[in-house]
Amino acid sequence: MSHETPGARARKKILIVDDSRTALLMETMILRNEPYELVTAGDGQEALEKALAERPDLILMDVMMPRMGGFEACRALRSRAETRDIPIIMCTTRGELDNVELGYESGCADYVVKPINGPELLAKVHDFLPAEEPAR
Amino acid sequence: MIDQSAYILRVRQEAQQYARELLEDNRRLRFTIVALESENARLRDDLAKLRGEEERQRARGLELAQGLEQAEAESRERTERCFAFEREIASLSNLYVAMQRLHGSRDRDEMLVAIQEIVTTLVGSEEMALFELGADGNLVLVSALGVDAARWATLASGHGIIGGAAASGERWIAGQSPRREAVPGEERLSACIPLEANGRVVGALAVFGLLPQKPALEPADLQVLELLGAQAGCALGRAEPRGAASGASR
């Protein structure tokens, strides 16, 4: 699923990875008014494929997913030259310190805990992808 | 004699000269005094004006301080209103997402997954049990997440908190609702919401422990749970088994 305004100049791209359609819908809603193109994936394996195909500028990654979880996907992305520099924000229901440490060890750049707080997510996304001023 | 007269004449001339000089000094001093008095008066005027200006600046400073205090109070009020709007928008977003997911498919299994995801993603719990009212009036477990499904397979209506909520049709919220006698396992209950359809109770949704980062249910969470109570029963009643659903939106 890709959301793009026809005719828009090239925008920063965010890949949202979650096996929960509710979470995908929620994160898409939070980001819908931002100047980013959104791409989604349903698990870690699909995230790898989409990251190679779409070359996103940022990845929002869930942790607990079938086929390939978030930590494993993160390590796989970090091991490939084409994707190692894409920042990854982990979105997890587990905010305990040891889980956060696991996330950082796997190569993520930041994390948010669920239930996702919209303003917090937007602030973290903006940290990695500052919104650009529209051309005058 | 001649010397004495000349002396006296000389002394008299010198005295006259001295007197003239004294008078001249006196005249100069009087002019000086007049000038100093005039300067004194001018300086007093200047001082009075400066004091007046100082008073005006002090009053202006007080006005500015009051204006700044008022502006800060308005700014705090606007910030609080912004936070309130953000909370309201977040709450409305949650409700929209919940509605989209509940009514996005007529497949029963997908609907049960959607209800679990709504509780996990929007409310913040990975421990829940969903019951439907059986033909015998007891509650039958149809979906469980993070709890022992065998333990909650059936519940007698009217017994315990969950059974009581289903029998009375009244929601139960930990810390807000009156204490009820709990059956074993209900100690971890955070909320129990009766599911309604066509004006009658058709089941119940029990939410147990919350995620560690979630200290308590918030008003927005209760709105989502109430929506589930009002809509999930109807949606499940219209749902079709997997494979039989037609025209379901994905």
C-alpha cells in the first residue's frame, strides 16, 4: 500500500512495518497530513523487500511480527549496504529497558511505545526527516 | 606740615581707590549671585522634570509588566487548549480507526482479530477475553489474547465481575465502578464492557492487565471500549464465517 499525491515533487518516504492493520491505519492517519510518501509492509520479510525496492528515508518498525520480527529485520537491514543507513524507529508494546536495549543493539535509531502517542511519533519522525518548506 | 598733608592726601586717595575696588567687587559678586540663583532655579526645574519622567517610566514599566503577565497567562491558556485539542483529535482518531476496523470486513475471524488489535493498539492491553452469550444464557469465550483460554472457556452469567456486567448490562471499570465479588482470575481485570446489539446484551469484552507503560485507562480509552460495546456486538452478529463473507472490504 502506497499513499502518494499525483504530480507531487519527490518527497521523503517512510516505510511503516506492522502486522496489525489497526496499527498501520493508526500510523498512516497520524502521518497523513505530513509531507511524506507512505509505504507499508506487513512483516519483517516484506519490510526487507520493500526497503530494497522503495529505498525509504525512514522506517517505522513493529517488533512482534510473523515470519520475521522487528529486531531480526533491523539486523538484516543493517547488514546490507543499500539499507544500512536508513534510520529505523521501533514501535513496540514493550517499553521495558531490556527490550529497548535489544532494539538499539539490533540497530534501531529510536523507539516509541504503544499505544502510540501521535504528537510523540510526529516529533520523532521530524527529528529524522525535518519537514521542508514548500517552494515559493 | 607739607609731608603730613601729602600723606593724608595719599591715604585718602588710596582709601578712595580701595573703596571703589570694594564696590566693584561687590557689584561683580551681586551679578554672580544673580547668575547662580538663576542657574539654581533652572536646575530645580530640570530636576522636577526628571522626577516627573521617572514617575512616568515607572508607571509604564508597571503597565508592561502587567501586560507581560497577561500575555503569559493567555499563552498558558492557549497551550492548554492546544493540548486539549490534541487529546480530542487523538481520541477521535482512535474512534475512527476502531470503527474502520470493526466494519471493514464481514469476516468473523478478521473481526475478532480487529477487536484484539483495537484493544492492544488503541487501548493498551495485551490481555483480553471476548465472550458471547450462549443459548443457555452463559458466556462463551470466542476470542482470547494473553490469558488462559481454557480458564475462561465459559462463565456463568451473573457470577463475578464479567458475568455481573453481562447480566446487568453495566460496564465495570477498575478504580471507578463499585467493588464486586470477583471470581478467581478477575483480580487483574481493568475493565469489562457488555456488548450490545439491538438493545440487548449479547456478550462481554474483558480487558485484564494493561501494558507496563500504561498506568491506567484514560477517558479516551473508555470511549474506545464504549464504542466496542456498542458496535462490536452488532458487527459480530452480522459477521459471516471465513470464506462465506462476500464483498468484504480489505
